[in-house]
Amino acid sequence: MGLMGRTPPHPDVSQFDLQQVLEALVDPVRRSIVTQLDASEEDLACGTFDIAVSKSTATHHFKVLREAGLIRQYYVGTSRMNALRRAEMDEAFPGLLDALTRSRAAALTR
Amino acid sequence: MGLMGRTPPHPDVSQFDLQQVLEALVDPVRRSIVTQLDASEEDLACGTFDIAVSKSTATHHFKVLREAGLIRQYYVGTSRMNALRRAEMDEAFPGLLDALTRSRAAALTR
DNA sequence: ACAGAAGTACGATCGTCGTCAAACTTCGAT
DNA sequence: ATCGAAGTTTGACGACGATCGTACTTCTGT
């Protein structure tokens, strides 16, 4: 039973790249994912997000977010769980996520 | 002498759109323009920026920045001056410009 | 009046990215 | 063992955007 659920590669905080993070966050669907994660208490499975795209497109978006360092992914059964890497993002780019999830920004993205 | 220098349209703070602002800031050349403006004491003419693109491309970038509300443009002779709309951006999206111009972000963009 | 400096406008090109459908894999439950 | 749920992978397609060169406009200085 070769684990399909092998944890996908996650970048280290020291490798976070602003350009890559911004490219990830510029897409409304991905920003919505981040906002929903930020508002949630627990980690969320891919399928539980309120996004209007196909499954394959969703997979693509999660991959972009993961590779940018914005989320951490791990399997629970067949479900892929997603966690916002808040602390690490704050360490690399202080205030960035706050600026996007707080105030008017979040309201409009909602 | 019909003024070619008619001031181009500038959006009001109340019309700033996060999506548009992010789309403007995701481009490295435009982010560099913002960074250079932020680091400068005075307003800067288009031609004085350290960017590696043609004049027509530069014009395009300045237009995108202006329409997003990030800069204010006005003519002085044949030179088009550019001013960062810091206060207004801070009002609309608190912390956003700070996050991009300060700390590691600015260093890497530099 | 003319030449040059500073930008703008207009197409055209070229790459990248978001999107989807279809086929596939993996796990859990029956 | 089988079926369904949850994602992934792999192309393909279409749209948008960054880029450039060329032609054009406007102002300044001489």
C-alpha cells in the first residue's frame, strides 16, 4: 500500500519568496481560500471550501498556495486537510496577511 | 495650446479595489516603482526610475499604478511626475504598503 | 521656427495562467 | 471484493497581460 498520501513538499520559511506569495494571493479564488482558512478554527478539507471551480482547478489552486508557503497540507483518510501557515507567513512578511484578511480587504473578498 | 497635460483620471479612495491593487503590485517592475517612490523624498519623473523596460512599457506600468490608485500623476513641462498615494492607500488597506516596502520584502525587491 | 526631450497611443506578438473534462489513484465502508 | 468519495494528473483551450517598435504629440530651449 504505497502511501499516495505522501506529504507533498513544503517550502521552509527561509525560502518564502515575496513574488511567489503575491502571485498566489492575486487570484481571487486563492485569496478566498486563505480568507476562509483564516476565519476557521480548524483545518479544512479541500472539498469543504466555498469556491466556484471544478475539482481539478481547486487542486491546482491548493498546489500554488502550498508551494508559496501559505498553506500546509496533509492527508486524513482520503481527505486532504489544509492549514494556514500564519505564524510563518507573519515571520517572513509581517503584516501582509493581516492587511489582506482584515479591514475592508476581507469584507470585499468575502 | 490645448493642454496635453490634462490631468489623467485618478480614482477616489472610496473606489480603491483590493483586486486591482494586488494586480498592480504583483508585477515586479511596478512593485519596484512603488518601492523607489516610497524611498524617495520627492516625486519622481517617469524617466528617472531604474527600470529595465522600454518607454512604452513604462507608460503602461504607470497607467496601471495610477488606475489602481497607487500613484498620482501630474505634468511639469514635458515631464510626468509621480507621487505615491501613501496616506490614501493606508486608509483603504492599512498595513499593505508597509508589508511590501518594509522588512525582507523591500530588501528582496530592491 | 526647429530640434530634441519626454511621454503617449497603437497594434502585434508571445507566454503564462486559470479553467475544464476525462481518466486515474487511493482510501474507507459495506 | 467492490463501490463510492475525495483528490490528482494530464492535456487542451482561451484569455489576458507584459513587452516592444513605430509613429505621434506636446512642451522647452535655442
